[in-house]
Amino acid sequence: MKVQLEKSYPMPASADTGWALLQDIEGVASCMPGAKITEKVDAQRYKGTVSVKLGPASLSFRGEISVLGIDAAARSLHLFAKGTDTTGGSAASMDLTARVEAVDAASCNLVGTSEVTMSGKAATFGGRVMGPVSDQILGQFAANFAAKVQAMRDAASTPGAAATPPPVNEPKPLNGLALMWAVIKGWFRSLFSAKRS
């Protein structure tokens, strides 16, 4: 099963600051809910985990991220990630191209195009649910990314400070039930707004 997404999120910092964070693979991974880089194999390959909490149960995926390309002139990054859960019952891969587009001197947009492929138990959610869930995950990622670029912008405006990514925090597991609840609320909202029109 495949889900394709293209999203754009406004960022509260210059394109140069956004690009500085986008090149930092570990910093970017820490913005993804439940994700953690566990090993840097080399400059192009990283190993990591993603933790998902579904009520009392927890799932853990192990995988690898490959940096397929970095274009500094276009402020663009191309990644491919793949992984399996620890029981081997599900597998997923993601082909992602992300870029930073300047808006003005103090703001930019983070634009991403991705294709997510799922198999096994993870694919049983179906396309109808995977799209909204992916939207929720990307929304959380963008909010975390925005917080980091804002911290970098603030640090750079302090005399003697450099515009470097803030320290990586320990990731919290992705809360699957909270995501599903957000999807259900969104579905009801769209249902009632359609009836009004």
C-alpha cells in the first residue's frame, strides 16, 4: 500500500537557518515523533528506531536512513528510509524530498514530497486512515521543526552565539491513539461542515 503526500509548512526563520537544520539528519530525525537515530554508519547512512504507542501496547520499528542527495544551491535534501517492526510483522519505506524556500528575510517554507509504502500488519489500516494519520504525523514534525529553527534564530541573534541546532531531546513514543482520535475528530468535522453547505 502506498500513500503520496506533498506538504508545505511556514517556518519562523530565514531560509539559511531552515537549511542549516535540514542538513542535520540527527536534528531532523529528532523532530519526527517517536524517532531516534541510534547509529551513524557513515555520512550517508544512519540507523534508527521509531516507537509507536497504541494504548497499553508499544511497537518499535528498526530501520535505516540513506541520504541520496543534498543540493545546497536548491536547499534540497533527498532521503530514503526503510524499516521493519521488531516482530517482523510490518515493514515500511519512505522516499522523501524536502526543501527550504525563502519567503522573506525572516521566514521560509519547509516543503516536502514523500511516498510511503507499507506492508504487513501496518498496511491493514488502509489508505483511508493512512492519509489522515500521515497528515497528523507531518503536522507534529513541522511544529517540532519550527520550534528548533526558532530556537536557532533566537540563539543567532544573541551576541557571540552561533546558529547551530539545539540539543537533541529524547523522543517521546508516537501516540497512535491520540493520532487516531485526531483523525476521527477531523472526519466528524468534515462530515458536519459538508452537511451545512
